[in-house]
Amino acid sequence: MRPLKPRLRAAGVLAAALVLTGCSDVGGTEGVEYVAGDGQVIEVAAEDRDAPVEVSGTTIQDEQLDLADLRGKVVVVNMWWSGCGPCRTEMPMLVEAESELAEDHPEQTAFVGINIRDLAPETAAAFERDRGVDYPSLYDPGSKTLLGFGDYAPYAPPATLVLDTDGRVAALINGPVPSKSTLITLVDDLLPEDGAGEDGEDASRADESGADDPA
């Protein structure tokens, strides 16, 4: 499915507006209306992808993290908040997906969270401990890192982006991930085959070369 560029640009503008207002309009509990995406999977064709995202910051554990350091891997980025009901619901599935992908594709995939709105990192850390999350999450209560995703900036938690091995946004889900198999398939489709690029062009050229050789 090709990206819906006008819609995504609008999402980016909205994300900027939320940053300027301290994200006070992004979902919540205790009488605050939750603003959720529809969970639609938007895939971006390789030729249509923007430049690699530039996102970095400090994790919940007070360590530096730069997504640029993960280039060469397919990276799943999940935006969450401990007060977001759908975030709590989908987190165990994300933990399972991360574990399965790490086992099936060692050193080829990575998961990173972005925690917004929690006023203290200790709150976010407790949330992670309770749900067995062992991958890092950037701590960003002001949501400023979201602007680094440009046209694909998510506008409300939960939201999940999948970056290709060059660090470009290849897929976006605004809302809960439909299923674990959906997420794993998105990641698998971006992993290069042995001896081939993402499009399989290297393997194709090898096949054509072999076909031209005399018997």
C-alpha cells in the first residue's frame, strides 16, 4: 500500500501542534478523552521513502540513544504512555514480537520505545518492569523527538513505525498494532535476503547472468 502523503503531512503538522501545547490533547485517562488512530497499516514503497530519520535522546534509564546507531537493522519504534489503555493492552504483544524476531534474526532487528507524557521516568520504568519490557525507550514527556519523523510523525499513542535498514520510515501504524503477525510480517519483508538487497535485485541479476552463460 502506498503512503497517503497529504494525510501524513497533516499528521506531522498536528504532531508539531501537540508539541507546542505540551501534548495536552493526546489521549489519557481520568475523564480525558482518548484520541486514538484507526490502526491502519500504511506501507511506504522503497522509492518513496524520505531521508533517514534523525531521532536521539535520553532513555528512561538515563542513557543516551541515537537511532542512527541502529542503521543496518530493521527498527520498530513504538510510541507509548503508561496512562494509555491501548498501550497497556498491546505491550505484551510487542514484547513477544521483539523476542521472536531477536531469536529468528539475531542482530538484524531492534525495538525502541518513545515514552511521552509520563511526568517522571520512574513511572515509565515501573510500567516497563511490570510488563517485562527489556528494550530501551526514549523518555520524551514533551514529545519533541516525534518531529524527527517528519511527514510520518505519529499524533497519538499508541503508534508504531518500522524503519528499514537505512533508517527510513517504511511503515506506520497510527493506533494499536492489529496483530503480532502483522508486525512480524512488516519487519520480515524489510530484511534483506542473503546476497540480495531489499528488492532482491542482486539475486535477480545473478540469475540473469547465469542464464546467459553457455552450457
